[in-house]
Amino acid sequence: MSSLLSWLPTVVGVVVVVLVVASIVTLVRHHLHPLQVLSRGVSAGTMLGIVGLAGMLPEWPWWSMWMLAAALVMAIGVACRRLLRESPPEPPTARQARHLAPPTRWNLGGELGVWLAVMVLALSAG
């Protein structure tokens, strides 16, 4: 049982990295509402911070976190360029309409709360 628990941080880290990659793919592929871009960017950045602070991933792929951060910044740039250059699809499908809708206040408040908690943890940890 203890050997299973020793793998738990790595498994959680891998799951969080998969969620970050899914956010990056969504930012690159879909036309999003500006607040959706903000929400997904802050969410993915917070998850990367949690993985980095908790040390969930092994030490040998130290460059992978930097590559994920660079990919996130580039994906946000692509999403913002799409917002400025292209108009959203005229008759949006149900999936496109969900992406084009602004996030709820609860969603944005939750993201802000988690971000503040991570910042307080990082500053208090030294």
C-alpha cells in the first residue's frame, strides 16, 4: 500500500499536465470568448504552478515544465490573434456556442480564489 501511495504525486502530476495540454489544444483550435482565453490561461498557469511548487513530477525532465509554459504562452498568443483577426463562425454549433459564451462569475471567482491561494502558498513558503 505504501508503494502505491509513493506513486500518487507522480500520477496526480501527470493528470494535471494532461489537463494543461488539453487547455493548450483548446486555446489553439477553437475561437473563444476573451474571458474564456483569460480563464483558461490563468487556470493552466495555476496548474503549472501547483505542479512546480509541489514537485509532483520527477527531476529528470526539468525542461518539460518550461516547454509547457512556453507552449501555454504561445497558445494564448494564437488565441488572442484569432480574436483580433478573425470573426467568430456565423451559425455556431452547440460546441462553438459554448466556447463563444463568457464564463460564469462563479468560474472566474473560483479561478481567482485558487490563484490567490497558490500565490499565498508560494510567498509564505519562501
